[in-house]
Amino acid sequence: MRVSGSIDFHPKSLGALRHYSLAKFKADFVAGIVVGIVALPLAIAFGIASGVSPTIGLITAIIGGFMVSALGGNTVQIGGPTGAFIVIVYNIIAQFGLTGLAIATCMAGVILVIMGLFHLGTVIKFIPYPIVVGFTAGIALTIFSTQINDFFGLGLKNIPGEFIPKWGMYFRNFGSVDWYTMAVGLVSLIIIIVTPKISPKLPGALIAIILVTLGVYVVQIYMPEYTVETIGKRFGNMPTDLPMPHGLEFNMTTINNLLPSAFTIAVLGAIESLLSATVADGITGSRTNSNTELIGQGIANITVPLFGGIPVTGAIARTMTNITNGGRTPVAGIIHAIVLLLIFLFMMPLINLVPMTCLAAVLMVVAYNMSGWRTVVGIFHAPKSDISVLLVTFFLTVIFDLTIAIEIGLLLAVVLFLRRVMENSEIKVYSEQLDAAEGTDLSQHEVLKVAKGVSVYEIDGPFFFGIATKFDELMRSAIQNKPKVRIIRMRKVPFIDSTAIHNLEILIKSSHNEGIAIVLSGVRPNVRQSLINANVEKLIGEENICDHISKAVKMANSIAEKE
């Protein structure tokens, strides 16, 4: 693989500023403020659920959000920490600590940049939908599972990371539910659910946090016996100064250990950001530069861990909030990052008062929205292969690990693609006569008489290793009815791979040893060039490669008649 053409890195922010106006700034300013407010509780909640402090969640949203907007390939994309990364980040921290997470995130950023440089932005979009739905639903269930302890106030420590042991511990300890904590969580949940029904533009999560935090604070003043765990009680007073960047130490052992996790972060980030960009394009009518988006995301993920942050990607919910509030250029995303920075610098003492059960309610709603259960139900009416892929990806994500789910999911994507190509590729056999215009739009048909001893094999579709094996089996099954000439018609072969060329070489040599001539028909220029490069043209003879089936049949008939 090589970088085709020039480097495709053209940030949308540069193009947007060329024709910027005061009216656009006003719209972006309002949208940026609203998105910043909406992003605040999510950044805090995602940070805590990922196993880091709320400060880290905010720093990620500030720095990552700024860079995604400034360097990305979509005009309205809002970047930051997302729910999709909670599981993988939590597992990396458990195994390798915060240092390992920083290195894995930085490596993922490098992978994303490479993907953009090699123009793989469009390819990522072709990952089968059942795989995306499967691991997204799996992530949603896993996120929901991580919030049970805080929502019900169970007070459990050292909760297992694995799904089944985790729920086993929950069931054994449900007798220790803190009813006041659960009541606060339920009130938070109701506010989050009801608020959008009053007005879709109201940020339900933020309103729930404000009202519930205020209510809990008042109750604690007059009834101090009723307490709930807050961010401040768990994490202590959080710093309000932006951390200075620090270096990362790389060595081959660390790289080898963290490469699978880095690859998972990169692929998951690419899928989520490009899906978000595609949804945004459908609403705004703009067109995302996928390769620039990957490079921008990559640079953000290389930079953020230097400040202690977690992985960054495009966030669909925040991007949609940006669009519905009038944001149309990357300036809105930059303003959203500035709003979060001001909150970080001047309002962190208030954030210490937020109940943990309230944040658990926020993440439960996020998990519900991520689950896409209606889509899952819809796919159960699809072909059985799609259902199988969805279930395999889902259960791998939930029971084992997101890294395994992504890797096997991509493998399944390749297998499904090859299977469908093979199902749509045919090998037809003709004898005695054939219609030269069959399979074309030509109204005039030309029936060619095929001499006795001549067999015509037509390959309809890509001639790659799967079809090459199928073709080889067909040749072996026809060994009892040995012809004098074999015509291989290749007019519908768009490309040929090395396995097919190798099998073709073996067929030519074995046929020549048996006294059977080989004639190729309708070979496309790119396929012919591949045969020339592999010296197949010399092996078969240049005169035996014909550009039309009528010429091939005429040559084959003359050879057969001489025998």
C-alpha cells in the first residue's frame, strides 16, 4: 500500500474562515455555548466511568475538542471523550496504569494519522453495519453495568472488570442498597428523561445535575443524616490549573504489549468519528473530508495524552446539538472548548458537590441511547449471517473484551465480504455453441459454434483466491472429459490476485503436459498487465491471448481441428 497522490490534509476551519461573517459568528457563538454546557456533565461522567478523575475528562474535552474542530475534516464535528471508549480505557488502566493508557492513546493517534495519509477514510465506512451495531450495543450494556454500584449506593470496592463476575457481586450485595442514594438517582433519571419532552433543546443531563445537586445540598443542611457520595468526597478537591505537557517513554516491550489496545482505540475512534460526520453531512448538506478527519483525530489523540487526557473522537450527540443550535463552522466547536475551559478554571469547586448517583443516571441514559435496541430488533429480520455477526460481536464485547470484539469483528467483515463476492461470482461452462452477446446490453446476438474438443469456461467476477480455488476444483472434476483446448473467458474479471495467477500458471503447465492448449479471451488491460508482470503471457503465448471471444473461438477451433 502506498500514499496515493498528495497528502489529503485540508482542515475545514481554514476554508470556513475565508468567507466568515458576523452573522455566522453569532450562530456559532450561541451553538458553542450550548454545546459546551451540554458537554460538561458528559465529560465529567465519561472521565469518572473510564477510571480517571473528572479533571481528566474535562481536560480531554477542552484540548481534544479544540483540536478536532481546528484540524478536522468536518465543519460541525464536536470532539471529546465518548461512552464508546469507557470499556477499553478502563481495561487499559487496570492492566497498564495511566502511563500505559497515555502511550496506547498516543500510538492510536499515530495509527489514525497513517490511516488518513493512506487515504483509508472512505474504507472505514464500509465496515458492515451489524458489526458496528453489535459492539455499540455491547458497549452500552457494559457502561450500564459499571453504573449499578453508584446508582444504588452499594458502596462496593474492587469490583471485577469482567461482566459475569461483576453482576455476580451485584446480586450478592443488593441487600445493602442505600435507599436515599437510589432515590436521588431515580429523581435524576426522571429529570433527564422528562426534560427533552418539555423542550428538545434543553440539556436534560445538565438540568438534572444542577437541580439534584442543589436539592441534595439543601437536604444535607437540614437533615445531615441523609448523605450521598459526591465527586468531592470520592476524588477530593480537584485542581483548577491546566497541567503542563509531559513526555512519554516508548520501548519495544511497551509497544508490543499496547499495540492491540492502540489498534482498537484507533479503529473505534475512526468508526465513531466518521459515522458522526456522515450523519452531520446528511443534515447540513456539507461533505466531510474523511482523510483529513482521520488525520485531525490522530493529531488530537497524539496531543491529549501529553496532558494526561484519554482518547478523543467525534461525538454524535454533541455534534447534533451543535447543528440544531445553529453551528455551521468549526468556530462553534472551538467556542465549546473555550466554554469548558472557563468552567474548568472558575467553577470546579461547585462540581465537587455533584452526587455520584446523578452521574450514574446520566451514563445510564447515555447507555440506553447508545444501545440502539430498535436497530438491533430490526436486524433480526435481516439474513441469518447478519444476525450471527451481530450476536457474535455483541457477546464478545460484553463477556470478553472490546479489543477481541473489534479484531474478530473486522475479521468477520472480511470473511463476509469474501463470501458475498464468491456468492455473486460464477464460473460458466460452454460447449458446442455460445452467444457472444450474452450478459451484455447488445440486441444483436452472435451465436458461435464451438468445435468438438473445445471447452469454454467464463469467470464472472473478481479472480481472487476464493474463486481461484473454486475454478481449480472445477478443472479437476472435469479431468475425465479431457478437451483439446480450454478457452478461459475473462471479460468480466475486474482484477486478478497472486493466488489466481499462481493457479493459472499451474493450470497452463499441467494442460500443456497433457497436450491441452489454453486460450484466454477478453482480458482487460489491468489484468493483462498483471499476467505480463508474472510472465504468464510468455508461458501461454502472446498469440493465445485474444481481445474478443469470437477470435478466441476461431483460434481454438483451428487448434482442435488440427489435432
